[in-house]
Amino acid sequence: MSGMPDNDLVAVLRPFVRATRPVLDGLREADPFGLRSRVAPGATGAAPDERRLSEKILDTLASVQVPGTAAWAGMDVDGRAHWWIYRVGRFTTLIAAVPGLGGALARTLPVSDAVGAAGEGLLLVAIAGEHGVRDEDRLVELLASVLFQRELAVADLTLTAAEDAAADARARELTGELTATGTRATLKKVGGAVWRLGRALWAVEDELDKRPHGRFYHQWLGLLPVVGAVGKYLGEWSGLKRAAKQGRSWLDRHGLAATG
């Protein structure tokens, strides 16, 4: 499949990008308690003993560096990108460690390749978003470059109405319940979505060897009894960080990296 036509690769990556965005956008932009606009404790001039307990709790939450908080808003782009590396890395590692979160798919797909590829794809879309890159064509080009070492010009490829509708339908299939109105994003639902994202990339399984991997010694360690799982974990973690670095380099080369 090394000679896979560009159109076929785009047909795989386009719904993947569409399926990742609702999850990542929700994590990045949600601010249910108005934490982003809150000021630091004491800035209002009120005495500490005059503050309601709920207000103190909200101020504490606002000081935590997670999407939607004042602390998050005050971080620079590189700081938020670094946060996503650990967020995605820990999350996909958890899913790999608890196959039940992926349902039936977890019994049919190799953990390291399926979850590793999906995790790197999620991370790349998240980092690009922090740099203000949300255009679907550019995101597809980014994933193609980092994950498959393919330089595409997606804007030059014609997207028909039928292909667009098919991509939407496939994205809904991958996202599952997460996009349903009123649904709550539980760990199991998100875990299942990540496994489906991995399965989507499995459509180009012969290309997955091109994605960023760990060092050679991680592969050797992964072959050993008892400590093999540790080697696979370290390898995926190393690959994830390399994917982030390559993604930033791609953004720099294309003049898309934000400053500050």
C-alpha cells in the first residue's frame, strides 16, 4: 500500500480530522463555571473571611492549568501544547492498559499500533488548534506529513458533494455517542471513540510503520518477558513526543506556528 493514491489517503484522514475536533474542541473551549474570566483571589478587595466557600472553590479551580480556566488562558502556546502531550499520552496509555474501554475493537486491533496512531493524530490536531490552525485541509496535510511522510496539497484535490457527505457520515460513526445532543462524555465513551479512530487509521495499516515511533531500544525492551509492556509504553510515549516535535516543525515550515 506504499503507492496508495493521495485521494484514498485523504478519504481516510478527512473523517478522522472531523471526528477528533468535537472531542478536542470540547476539552479546549468548555468553561462551564466561567473560570476563564475569574480573577485571582483577593483581586476584588474583599476580605478572605467574606468570601463564600463556593467562590473560594472556583478560584482554586481557576488556578489549575486545564482548558477553560484563567490559568490556561494565561499560558503561552508552547505551554498549552506541552499540556496536550501529557494529556493525550496519559489518556491513550490508559485506554491501552484497559482494553475494555475500547469494547469489541480492543480484541481485534494491536494495542500499540491502533491506539498509538490515534493518539498521535489526536495530539497533532490539538497542537495545531493551539496555534490557531483549524482548517480541515491543512490538518489533513499535517497528519499525512507526520504520520505517513506524505506531502499533500489537499486544496488541489476536488471534494465532491458525495465525498463530503460520506466523510461526515464516517466522522459521526467514529465519534459515536460523543456528538449526541445532551450526552455526557464518559471515559468509556471517549475510550471507544479513540479505538474507532485507531481502526480508521488501520485502513492504511501498511503505512503505519512510517509514523513516529520510540527508539530502537524501546523495541528491544518490548520483546522481553515481564518488562515488555513497559518497553511498549515507553516507546509509544517517545513516539508521541516525536510526533509533537515534527508537528511543530511542520507548522513552522508552513508559516502557521503562532508566537507567544
